[in-house]
Amino acid sequence: MNINYTSNTSSSSDYLIETSTPEIATPFATTAVIDNLEEGSETFTVDLSGGFSNESDYATVTYSDSKVITSIIEPMWNAGEFESINKFKDYCSAPRTGNDPYNDNQPYPDKVGSEFTEKMWLRSWSNETYLWYNEIEDNNPYSFESVAAYFAQLKTEQTTDSGGKKDNFHFSEPTEDFFKEAQSGVVSGYGINWTFISNTPPRELRIAYLEDNSPAKNAGFQRGDTVLSVDNVSINTNTESGIATLNEVLFGPTAGNLHNFKIRSNDGTEKSINVTAGNISKTPVQNVNTLTTDSGTKVGYMQFNSHISIAQPGLIEAVNKFKADNVDELVIDFRYNGGGLLAMSAQLAYMVAGDANIQNRYFYQTIQNDKQPQEAPFPFINQEIDYSTFRTTGNSLPDLNLSKVYVLSTSGTCSASEAFINGLKGIDAEVILIGDQTCGKPYGFTPTHNCATTYYTIQFSGANFKGFGEYADGFIPTPTPQLDADVKGCKVADDFDHPLGNSDEALLASALFHIENNSCPMPAVSAKSLPQQFSQSSSQGISLTPPKSLYNTSMDLTRPTKGSADE
């Protein structure tokens, strides 16, 4: 039948809707209940106040029981025309019900929408906030089979001077997973952090480090172990089913499931280990120790794996230990630190340098697209932060008052870790880089939640106090720096044959040698290891695809505000 639909808005246009069955499309803006519809009537008026009123919008009307009319309205895509983000925010194809345990048990904000409204929110959000918004191709959202597929292409396809992708850091994850890791450091797995030496056959996948008290550590896994097979599937398989098994068992196991690993240890021994996946609490600060060189120099060392909120107590404890030990030099092991909270990077930089070296200079100046206002510079932060509210507590941080720091690095040293290096260089603190070229990510974001998904898209670049921030190809350790992205130091291969924090481990041993001799030891060939978040394909076969977890190569620029103790 034909239903004559009259919009009660500023427009008096009539909409003629063809319908043959009472199927209900996904509601978006308004549900209209008509109490006085007479049976058999085919003409009625729907009040759309508060809903969409553009003539480009369209409505689907459902006739049910001669009593209730549900009005479904969705926007239409017009190339180059963008609505406000707020018009589409929280309109979801599968809205959550109940209360949000990560937001003081407040009701979920979700409203009934569709995949199309989720795509339109992503489109407007990217157009307003993405650093290179004018390099995004405005493709029709209807052309993409899923919200995830649409989001994946909402980024620039341009390249850096070296030929690499300009944006290699564009991803999303379930919002529940974000809050689990961000607030408690909990992830599903075995407590193994992997490193690829090669990601296509012949693959070489080794253990970089283990979380403390994890199933893997308790089962007998060790740094440097090389995977031969999992659940009887060879690490070198190239079949679709085999690849699927490897990806699931290695990178996405379900907590409670038992899996078998065949591994080769550093001494050549091959062994079979059964391990049950669990909910793993991360230990971002490990192996804190004070070493003494042959000449009596006291050297503080700590392994810092991720700038996540639960790292704050460990960092403070480490710095207090180094201060009590009266260390002369400091080595921070960032080799597997893919980034995280810029605020924590600013806190750590303060704890290293102190007021005497900072002298009222700032840590980081954010640079956004031309649609956003210029923000005040990001300071060196001298207080503890309550990361559940992102407010400072008024409790002062300890500091070491050092004008020099050694940083251990690999290609997995990214974003907030690189910001630490750049921020200190901006105040003329001496940074000595030992290891490999860093990943090159002078960019950041504010994690944004919509419809149970948390999205990460590049929204900021940044510069230090001297105005430098062009290190998209990474910081390069070299004994004789010449370019702005060169950092004084030594090129040294990652060493899987020794435990991290051991004075014989190649990167730490090189740092200790440099401390004693102000020069590099004999050069080593780089192992060119790839952190697990990078997955490269080649003609040799299919790459494994480990998922990105929170802050892998990412930088969160959420800025803390003053707490009540500071007001």
C-alpha cells in the first residue's frame, strides 16, 4: 500500500513511501507512536522534532496493528558534505543495554541506529579530527560490507620520504578490551611477548620477554625460545587453516584453553610445553636494578615495556630506588615499548631530568589539523596522576636531576617512547641511543569510543621545545650524528641469548661500555627483529597477523587536569 508521510518540521514536504510488507528497518532518529490511527487509514502525520529534517534524509515507515507507526530515518551520503559528529554519535547497529562498569555504572549511551549511522559517524569524526583529513578519499559508505572495512580506508595512502606508509597506525579494538588493558593491564594470553625475526616461511618467531607470574613463565618458557609448532601445526605452514590456527593460538587464545607448544631453547634443546591461556596482568616495569661498573660507577637499569597507567607506581618505586642508591648514570630499556600515554612519558622525563634541567621549558607541543584550535604545550609533569580520572593528585614525583640518559631501542620503540627521547633533546639533555633505529611515530591520538568499539586514528603530530618533530622514519643511533633524527649512540643487535637486565646482554653491555669509555664497542650486525604488531607479507608466503593491543606503536595524548589538591 501507499502511505502518505507528512514531516512535521520546518519543511512541509510530503514523503511518499512504498511498502508491501511490515518489515521494520533499523530505527535511527525517532520512534513515533500514533494513538489515534483508525483502522484502514493510510494517511497520518509523524512528529520528527528533534530528528533529521534535511530534505536529503529519507524515512521508512512501518504499519503495525493499525496502532503503532515506527519511523525509521537514516541520513544519505553526499560526497564532500559532512554533518556534525554529534549527529551520529552513539547510534549503533547493536546498542548495548544496562550499565557500563567502566563508567561508574552509568547507563550505556547507545541508541538504536544502524551500521550506516556508525559509518557516517566515523566519516564525520575522521573529517573533523584526522591529521591529514584532506588526504582521505570520500568513498560511499554503502560500498563497504562492514563498519570495520569502512574504517580501515579512512586514512591517507601517501608515503614517507623513505617509501613507507605515512599512516601505519590505524586500528580499532573492542571498548571492553581497551578498558581492561588501560585500567588494569589485563589481556588474554599466556604472558608471552613475541618478536618476529621473519614473518613469512621460513618463519622465526622468538620470545622477547615474559610477564611476571604468567602461565608461560610458570610453565618454563624463557626469553629467546623459538617456536617450532603449536597444536601440531608447523610455524612454517602456508595453508589457510594452518595460518588461522597459528594466529588464534599464538595471538588470540581464549582464557582457559590448553595449547601445546614445541620450542627450541637458546642452547638448542627442543621441548614440548603445554600451557593454559589466562587473563594476564601486565608488568610494565621489570628488572629494576643498580649495577656497579669496574670503575665504581653506579648505573640504574630498568626495563619499561609500556606507558600504561598501571606503570606509574613501578616507575616511582624505581626512581626512588635509584635516588636512594645515588646512581651516576641511568639506562632505560625501551626496546619493546610501543608507546602509550604521553602524560606518563612527560612524567618519566621529569623524573629523569628534574626542575634544575627543565628550567620551565615544555615537553611537547601538539600540532593538529587546521580545523582544531592550537593547544597549550604539554608540560613536563611533576605530579602523580590519578589515571582513572586523569587528574593530578598534588603528590610530587621524585627526580634524579640527570642531564644524560641511556635508552635501549629496537624497531619496536615507538610513539611515547620516542616522545621521551625527543622531549629531553628539546631541553638539551643528552640522550645516548643503544640498539636499533626506532619505529618512527611522531603522531598521537585520543582514543575514541563509539558503539562498543574504540577507534585510533592519527590526530596529532608534535614537536619538542626546539620545534623538532620530524622523525617519521625513526631515531637512528650513530657515533657521529649529522641529521636532526640522528642520536648519539651505538648500533647493536638485540640479544636473545641473555636475560634482559643481565650485564652480559648485548644492548646493556654496550651501554655499560659506553659509560666507561664514551665510545661504542665493536659493531654488531642488526638482527632486524620485528615486534609482533608488525606483519609483513612477501612472495615467500602468508604473514601471520597478530592483533594490535592497546598502545602498540600508539600514543595517547589525553591531557591530565588539575585535581582538587591543586585547586
